[in-house]
Amino acid sequence: MSTTTSPDPTRRRLGWLTGRLEVRMLGLAIVLAICLSLLSPYFLTRSNIFNILDQSVVIGIVAVGMTFVILTGGIDLSVGSVAGLTGIILGLAVQQYPPALAVALAILSGAGIGLVSGILIAYFGLAAFVVTLGVMAIGRSLAYILSGQTAIASIPDSMQAIVYTDFFGIPANVLFLALLYILAWAYLTYTKGGRTIYAVGSNKEAARAAGLSVMFYSILPYVVSGALSAVAITFSIGQILSADPLMGNAWELDAIAAVVIGGASLFGGRGSIIGTLIGVLIMVMIRNGLNLMGVSPFWQGSAIGTIIIVALLFERLIGQRAGR
């Protein structure tokens, strides 16, 4: 008579944990932090840790919107130029209106641009790559036109409060980033809308057959992405008290890289907001560590790109062995 033994519960839980992409990427982030701390004695200092968190805010905010878009199987190449354009709108508006109203106008402008992109992609069936590439060119052009090809430096000092106000010793921008990720995680994990976004990315026709609002949830991520691009540039302007038409340049590449490093599939339907946060931290830690080691900015792009490719290749090999 043969007997079957159930797997050890501890081993089963350990296998489930190691099989999760977020856990493996967190492990990679910890290894990276240890290596950088060995290479630079300043890396794990309190001031540098807060510096890393501060540097994570802008790209971290943009990456949330990019996560929503990529989960549906789309892409948004316009986030950088939308940030630059809405930054100029904010810089012009704050000359005439209270800062709160100027920020609201900038965020509404970003959401409106995202709405146009989403309608063109979801309703008219245009390719997301082409639409957002076109919006990227238009946004950057309008930023130059509206700004008169010059930076707007007359930003009121009160704008710095959104960045440098501390709560229990933690800067306001870092707290905002944490709150944003908690809300985004809760939405994608526990709401019908979040599950619908995953369903749209996994199989749009099946989602439509199930009676889900495919059109609405195909457009919504682009609205969120545009609005969060404006939020991100608001924090950036609050730091330097200047709005430049070149601001936001290449943000789309950093955001996409962070989301993909965090485990999202560019084909949609797979990824998580926690993975995106880990991806953002990995990106920022690499840049921060290279700066501390005195690596030339001209070499940093090559170093970051190589590390990203190696990390993704390593993850893919580990994922295949784990059966994912």
C-alpha cells in the first residue's frame, strides 16, 4: 500500500514566497544595497538614505501611472513631455492665481491630455506607441511655445512647502509617495476597477464578454498617467522654484524601466505596484551609488543600462527555473 505525504507547510510557504517576482526583486535590491555600501562608506548613511527617498519621488510618481498603462498592455511615451508642458502651465498659472489653483490647473491639463490619448487608443483603435509618441512631440513643442523658449523662474517660495515640510522628520514629498503607492496598491488589489485593468491586459475580448467596462478601463490608465505626470513635475518645480520646457526629458524611459524591472509584462496583465516601487528604488540606488563613487555622468547611462539588462536576464532565468 502506497502512502502520500503532504508537503511540509513551511517549505510550501517558502516556495510560494521565492516564486513571487516581487520577493526576488526585493532580494536583488538588498544585494545591490549591500554591494553599494561596500563600495562607498557614505551609501548607508542616514542623510543618503533620505536622499535616495527624495530622488525616488518624481520617477516613483510617474511610474505609478505607467504601471496602470502597462498593465492594460499599453505604453505611454508622452509622460516626460506632458510633465514639461504641465510644468510650464503651472509656472504661468502661478503668476496669476494662488498656487493651489495653479497646481489644480496643471493636474487637470495632464489628465485632459491623457484622456485624449486614451480615447484615440481605446475608442479609435490607434496604436498606443504611435499616439503617445505623437503626443510626446506635440507636448514638448507646446512647452517651448508657451514658455517663450525660456525657463520660468518667478515661482513663489510657498511652492517649496510641498517638498520641504516635515511630518515627524519625514519630508512631505516622501510621505506623499508612500501614500500614493498604498492607494494604488489597494485599488489594483481590492477593487473591481483594479481587477478589470488586469483583465483588460490579460485578454480584452474575454473581459468584454464577461461584461466588464473595457472601454472605460482602457482609457482610465492614460488619464491617471497624465495627471500623475503633472503631480510629479509639481514636486520637481517645488524643489528648484523654476519651470523649464526641458523638464521631464527621458522620464518615460526611467518610468518604463522601473515598471519592467519590477516585473510587469509589456504585453499586459502581469505586474504589481509593489514591484514597481522596488524597481524605482533599484534605479535610484544605482544612480546614487554611481554618483557617490564618482562615476562620470557620461558613463552612468551605459552602466545603468547594463545593470538593468543583466538584472532582467537574471530574473528571467530564475523565473524559468521557478516555473513562472
